[in-house]
Amino acid sequence: MYDFFNIKDKVIVITGGTGVLGTSMVEYLAAHGAKVAVLARNKEKGDALIEKVKSEGGEAMFLQTDVTDEAVLKQNAKDIVDKYGKIDVLINGAGGNMPGATIGPNNTIFDLKSDDFRKVVDLNLMGTVIPSIVFAEYMVKAKKGNIVNISSASALRPLTRVAGYGAAKAAVTNFTKYMAGELATKFGEDFRVNALCPGFFITEQNRTLLTNADGSYTDRGNTIIAHTPFRRFGDPEDLLGTLHYLVSDASKFVTGTVAIVDGGFDAFSI
Ligand SMILES: NC(=O)c1ccc[n+]([C@@H]2O[C@H](COP(=O)([O-])OP(=O)(O)OC[C@H]3O[C@@H](n4cnc5c(N)ncnc54)[C@H](O)[C@@H]3O)[C@@H](O)[C@H]2O)c1
């Protein structure tokens, strides 16, 4: 019978794998038998995560990276293939907002610092484009590959304040579709590129934007909840089923799509 969701022994690379959402993805994928290559900046966090995965019977390796640095990524890809022999899936998870690229409540667009805007575009957009190209080269040699990018609710309709982040994530969605067409038309249907689009999840980067010190929601936090039919923020585990679908053969005729996981935020008006 069909075994579409089987990801045992798939080699899955995840950038930003030590982050809040990344960590839960790494643990989940390893628990389902994937060999996970965790790429992130912080070696201490990375080593601790690998130790935890291994103590639970999973297989994972950590490599320090900078997703905007092509030379480092090329070395990462070589090290992964040396150890695991192939690369089946790339999850471009590294990304995030930067305070300088946002417009504060008492500011206007004229206060925007273009250098900070550029930095956030560099991390989120180029930090997806460069790894995609570096790892796709190995996938093309292997005649099979699958890339999952991480977009954001801010890409679908601009959110107030996060000007740079929203622009960068919108470009990630566009690049997802571009790359899906590029790889499939030139190399065949064994190449797929999709995006996972999380709604609002409380993580270290947005905690102070969404919650007060006593745990209650800020005005912005309350506004988001009021616009979310499920009336709650996401838990990292809410993403895992959709991620599993995208990295597995269950989605083998699916490419260039954006899978929204947001408790209904995007579908809801008043
Ligand atoms: N938290 C949310 O609500 C939310 C919503 C939508 C999308 N996202 C996206 O999901 C992804 C994960 O977000 P998170 O909330 O877990 O954030 P996080 O800050 O916890 O994790 C981000 C990870 O990216 C890594 N990283 C940052 N810059 C890097 C660089 N130059 N090179 C390599 N690694 C780098 C960090 O080390 C960290 O591991 C991001 O792309 C984020 O934009 C998050």
C-alpha cells in the first residue's frame, strides 16, 4: 500500500534549526526517522540539540553557518554529503525581523533606516535564495530534490510596523514560485519547491511585541487574536503536520504552493 508519509532515512537540511520553530521541526523530523542536518549560528545551542535528538534515538548533525555566506554554505553542503551521502530536502528556516527595519508606533516611513531594511531583506530573502542555489546543485546531481521555504503572514497582506520583514517574506513567496517553475521545467518533476506560511507564533523575537511582562497580551497581541478565528497564537507543533506533508512524497504533485498555517488569520476579515 502507499507509504507516502514515510520520511525514514531522508536527509533533511534545516537552516535556523536551533530557533524556536526550527527546534521543534528538527525533533519531529528526527523522531520520524529522518537524518537531520541542523545549520545555524550558535554552536552551543546546536550541539545541545543534536545531543537531545541522539539521546532520543534520532540521527542529526550540527554545522555552523551564515545563510548569507555562499562559501560557508558550500562547505556545509559538502560536509553533509560527506557524512550522509545525499541531500533530499532543504528547509530554509533561518530568518526573522530586526528592530531597525520596523516603524515604531510613534514613527512614520520617513524614520525608516534603509541599512536595517537592507539587512532584513538580506537575511530573509538572500538567506533563502543563496542556500536554495547551493543545495539545489547537489539535488540536481542526484536528480531529485525538495525545498521548503518559510514565509509569513506578513507576506500575504502587509502588517503594520514590520515593513522590511514583510517585503522580504513577500519576496520569499515569489521566489518559491519562481524556483518551483525553474527546477521542474529544467530538471523534471522530481524537484519541488513550496513554502510553509506560519501565522503568529510567540517566539523570542516577537515576545515583547505581543505579550507584556505579566504574560497578558499587548494591544498588538490582542488585535491579532481578534483577527484570528481560532482566537489563539500558534504552538510550534501546529506546523509539524503540514511540514511533514511538504517534505514527504505525500505532496509529490505539489510545487510552487504556499501552505498557510494560521488559525484562519488570512481568511478572516470581520
Ligand atoms: N515566530 C513566528 O510567529 C513566525 C511567523 C512566521 C514566520 N516565521 C519564520 O519562521 C522562521 C523561524 O522563526 P522563529 O520564530 O523560530 O525564529 P528564531 O529567532 O527562534 O529562529 C531563527 C533561527 O535563524 C537563525 N539565524 C538567524 N540569522 C541567521 C544567519 N544569518 N545564518 C544562519 N542562521 C541564522 C537563528 O540562529 C535561529 O536559529 C523564520 O524564517 C521566521 O521569519 C516565524
